Amino acid sequence: MFGIGMPEMIMILVIALIVLGPKKLPDIAKGLGRAFNEFKKATTDFKESMGIDDELNDVKQAFDEMNKDIKETIDIKPSLNNEPLSTSDNTDIKKEPKKEPEKKDTDKSTDAD
């Protein structure tokens, strides 16, 4: 919850108990709880009115389909790359390294007068 662990929560509650006192703390906690509940309801209503949830579900579904297609493609490629290339008579084809074309030396010398 927001990167706050149990020890931090206990420390916050102890400090709140000391500062606010045992009589006011339950009332303040109830008020905060109600405020968070109202905020949650308001955001849910806003999302529904804007149709964000439906659009997000459509986008998520599209990404899930793309992810599935990519995983299928990746699963197929390693099996193709591990098999040696062969001809019809089952002899392995050896790839020869590419040779660089030979460069012709052309002297462009100028005659001095």
C-alpha cells in the first residue's frame, strides 16, 4: 500500500494516537474512511460515465492478442534456426564467408609542368 510496510503503519498510528489522543482518533478514522469511500465511489461513477472501463478492456484485449501472436512467432523461430540446412540428398550446406570485392588501384597522378 503506497510502499508503506507494517512497521511504518504502526509507527504512524502510534504518532497519531499521541498527537490526537485516544478520544478523537476513532472519530477521525471514521471520517477518513468515509472520505476515501466517497472518493472511490466518485471515481467509479466518473469512469462509468466516460466509458473508460470498456475502452480499456478493448485495448487490453488487443494487446493480449498481439502478445499471444508474438509468443507463437518466437516459439517457432528457434526450432527453425537450430536445424541445419540440407539439400535433397541430406548433405549439409556449408555457408562460405562472403568475399569482399577486389579493389582496383587507379592512380590519378597529375603531371607537373
